[in-house]
Amino acid sequence: MNTTEWIRGHAGPLGDPGPIVAAAKAASVVGIGENTREAAEIDRCRVGIIKALVEEAGYRIIVIPDSANVAERMDAYVLGRRSDLDEVVRSGWLPNRTESTAELLSWVRAFNGRRDVSPVRFAGNGPAQAEPEDYDRVVAAVDAGTAAALRERYEVIRTAHDFNEHLQIHQGVHPGRPFAELAGEALELVRAAAPGQGTVDLAERIVSFHANSVAAKHDFAATSRGIAERIAKAHEESGRKVVYFDGFALTGVVPDAEVALKAGTRFATAGSLLRERFGDGYVSVLLAFGHGVIRGGMRIPEPREGLVERALFDSGVDGALLPLREDGWPGGPVRLRIIAGVYDPAADGDHSMEIPDLAGAVDYLGFVRTITQTRPLPGVVDGVTAGEGRS
């Protein structure tokens, strides 16, 4: 049996997450990975799977790809402690400022309102980070001369909260000096002004935000370790099951991963660290696609040869779910296309990661043949909204 026939013979409907739920009942953590965060169809699939895990498998912690401060606001919303849904969503990381995020939060809030259930909580995959208002707080706490010098630097670098620095570089609009360098200069000015430790702490958090960005040679190995530790801690301290969603380059079980953003550097993904810790108690889900349209009408071409998506595309399946945990994968090593913010359709071949053992990396593979642009929250344009947000 060739790969095309095998796919057709093993594909079930992606709209029925039953196989994932069955595996999740015996697991502690489910990771839902995506090869793009810019597809409305994948957004819907992810939300549907999370709802099923909550309702049918008892999952009670949702770990989002965002900072602890954003997750704290989401948690307060779903617990009924605040009602400003739009504000909460807009405070998040750019790819999370979508209608699907708002839908998930609204659904969880309604679920938590039932008297017969234990509440679902939200947690972030990262630590607390600087936010746009932190710059204003620092400036307001120093003398006028220092404030003017800080504004010169902060007005440049705070743009990264709405337009990531590495994307500014990619699109040729970066002002020149590294944002981490400008943040460091600002910190020294604050220390010299001696405004109080709280203000210095905020300035240090601003430095950390920029120093740990993708543009500043992001350490994916350290990020993966941090994510895995936070998820394990959330599960072990609460005794509750965790569902985590993010890019597949973090959720997939790939112990020796390499991504285009950091070519030549290999790292163990958070998914591989979670598999080491939980064994089969970590379930890896991949949501992938064939072709379509994302931000700004950018067209993603049909997958090239050598990509797992090519095999799926050629099989003719659509809205399909493949249970690789049970049935394996008939082929050898593959590559998976990864659509990140710096994606260029003209260099499509550069945007992929190697997966030596697909069935080892993915337990359940969902595939959508054609995607359309994700639906940003009203007032957010292609993942960017003026004046607020984070990177």
C-alpha cells in the first residue's frame, strides 16, 4: 500500500475529535501544535478540540502562548471577575488577538458558570513580561531631563509590542539600532536617576522583553525548557489536566529540532521534554494545511515535494484526522512547512522543519486542504492594532 492509499484508508473526520479525547482521558497533558497561527480553519479546529477536552476528558487548565500577565487577565475573565472581553483579547500576543480567542474565552466563562463543574483556568507559557503602559510608568517616575532621554529610546522600541522587531527587520523598516541595546541604555538612565526600586524593576523588565525577543537571537532551547517546566508545574501543583496550544515547533515531540529563524542551532522542543516527563501521558496533536491565503492576502502555494503536507494534499483528503499513535506512518523522514511572521512565499522551500519520525512526533494529525485568513478581533488589522499590545 502506498502512502496515498494509506492516508485515504486511515483518515477520519477532523470534526470528530473522539480519538484525541480517548487518548487524552488517559493522559495528563495535550499539546495542540499548528504550522501556522494565521488560518481561520485551524483556529476553529483548535477551539473545537479544546472544548471537547474540557467537556469530555476533564481538562481544566488551558496554557496559552502568551505571558503570565495576559493569562492572568484571561483567567480573571473566565472566572467572572472582569467583563472587558475585548480589552483582554487585545492585550495579548499579536496572533491571539482574534475572534477565536474571544470565542474560547466566552465559552469557558459560560462553562465555568455552571454549578456542576470545577472551573477551567488559564495560564501562560511564559513569565510576566513588559507591556506598553510600563514604559509610561517608568517615564512618569523620573525627572524631566531623564524622561526626555527615555522617551527618545522608548518611543522607538515600544513599537515591538504591535510590530515585532524581527518583522520590522524582515520588512526593511527597522530604525537601525537593536531594541535591546536601546532598552539597556534606558535602564542605565533610570538607575542614575534613582527613582525607586519599583521603577528600576519595570525598566529591567523592559530590557528582558527586548533581550529575549526573536530579533535578539532568541534561545529556543531555553524557551522550550521554560514552557515544559511551567506546564509540568501547573499539572503537578493542581493535579489537573493541561491542554497547551502553540506552534508545532514547540509542541511537537522533536528532540533535535531546527527552525528557519535559528538555522544551524538545534534544540529539544517543549513537546519532547514533556514526552520525557510524562511518557504516553503527553499527547501531541498537529493541525496542518495544504495551501491558501493568510495575512494581507498573502497566498501560500501548494506544498512542495518532500513535505508531509504534499502527501496529504495528493491524497485528496480534506478535514481529515489521522491517528498516528495507533496506526503509525507509512513513510520515512519528512519535512513540515512552518509559516511564521517572516514567511516569504517566494522562498517557500526555506520555511520548514525536519521531522525524522512523524509518528513519534505526532499522535494525531489533522489536515485542512485550504485555509483562509484568521479573523482578527474588530479593530485589529492583520494581527496588528495601533497603540497597544505585546510581542
